[in-house]
Amino acid sequence: MAIDEKALQQLIDKEAIRDLVLCYSRAIDRKDVELLRDLYTEDATDSHGDSYDGDAVGYCNFIEQSLPYMPYSGHHVCNH
């Protein structure tokens, strides 16, 4: 059976995206701003509706300042 390189790459890419989503959830839920910062590329942006829309550095700063006011955060990743 021949390996379909395109299908294999799609599976690898999907798993990388899934891992990123889970790491993001972990960073926010555990209030780990350093992990959160590591998840973004240098030129990344983040849009959270009315809460934040801008560069990722600013978003991480926004989250860091918000953490004292977040007694609980729980992400439930059900499907992609």
C-alpha cells in the first residue's frame, strides 16, 4: 500500500492545530502566561470579539492583567 503524502501531511497538520488549541486552553485555564506567549508567532494577531483585537503581545498582556479577576477558566474542547 502506497503512502499518500498529502493525506499524511493533512493528518500531521490537523494534529498540530489540535495540540495548539489544547495548549492554549491549558495556558489560559492554568493562568500560565509564559506558555501562552510561547504559542504565538512574532507577527501573530488575536481577535476575541469585543474583549480584544490586536497583536498577540498585547493580547498576552491583556490576559496577564485580567488574571487576578478570573477566579475560574475552563475550556472544553469538544471537536475540531
